Amino acid sequence: GGLLACGGPSTGPAGAPDSIVPGRIVVLQESDSLFVGRPFRFYLTSGGQHIVTDDGSARILWFGSDGKLDFAVGRRGRGPGEFQAPGAVVVLDDSTVAIEERRSAALKILRIPSGRELRSVYFPGAVAEDYTVTGDTVWFGVTAPRLGEGRGVFLGIGSLVRWILKDSAATVMWPGPGADLLSGTTLSPLGFLASQVIAIRDSIIYSKFGTRDILEARLRDGTLVTA
């Protein structure tokens, strides 16, 4: 993995953006006993640690800022602390993380570095693309739900989901605009396959939906302010 940094003053036409050049490069080191088979999500902590969820080993790999493996948690299975398909990583504090289990539509809360599972939180049947933490609430942007996979089916493609940390279930706040899986009505076949939380300012959430670059502003109760 590597980090990028912006270059110096632009030498192009007036108003052209600065170039992007390699900044500090960090190589995540593998070994005979550590092989990253199918990395799914990557997260960089404020302390410079690199967290990788690996589909190949069903583990969460925690690398230091120097690229060396500090520890790994999880293993393949269906029990506590085990994963079939680990996804998004939500760092709650210095000793606790939430890891998305994509196939069972849950967030598993783990103590680190031991990997002990504290509890599971029901997550509506979707794959988390990104998230933003504000106080005691996590807001997720998600891709399309997987129809027919348990109780997590919900309307909307590219929905936003809210999880209040003390609760045992996440809530679909609103679907992507014009997207309804049951009626089949979408503004574009690829228009709202994913959503992204851009920013949260005061009581307003700004999000972008899919490949059509529609920017929305909504109140935290889901009320549309502008699109």
C-alpha cells in the first residue's frame, strides 16, 4: 500500500490542479506465515496503523506504521470472533472495533488486540462502502442490498444507514433517490448502486449517490433539504 501527497505549485494552465505525486510509501509486509489473499477493505488510523480485512483468510490484519504486522484477529467460521466475509472496519476507540460481516448482515464488535467478540449488531442486508462517526452515531453509505439473504432486505439502492452505538440494530434512514428494488424504478440502471457520506455539518448530512454525482443535503431524520 502507499500514500499519495499533492505536489508543489502547478506548472499547467491557470487554475489547473496541482499534480499528485508519491508521498510516503508504506509496504505492507507479507511472509511465509502471512499471506493477504483477497483484501476487501483498507483503513488508515489516525496513529498511522493500516487495517486490512482479508477475504482469503477471513481475518483482520493490523499493520503498524512501518508496514510490519502487529497482530491479526478473526478466523473463518460462524461463531464469536469468526468471519465468513469481513468487510468495513469501524474504529470505535483505541481498544474496540466493529467489523462488518457481510454474509450474516451483522457488525461484530471486537476487543483488540485479543479479538474477543463483545456483541453483534444487526446490519440491514447491505455492504458498507464508507462511514462517518459523529458522537454516538455511525452513518454508513452502502451498496445495493442482497435480495433473499435473510431479514436484512430493504428498499432502495445506495441507501444511507444509521447505527446508534448503544443499539443492537442499524436503521435504514432513506433510500437513494428514485431507487426502489421492488418496483424496479431507478433513474439509471447504474445510478444509485452506492452512496457516500461526504460530510456532516451541524444537523445536515451531505451525501453523494452513485455514478450520477447527485449531491444531497438531508436533516438527520432523513428529511431532504436540497438535491
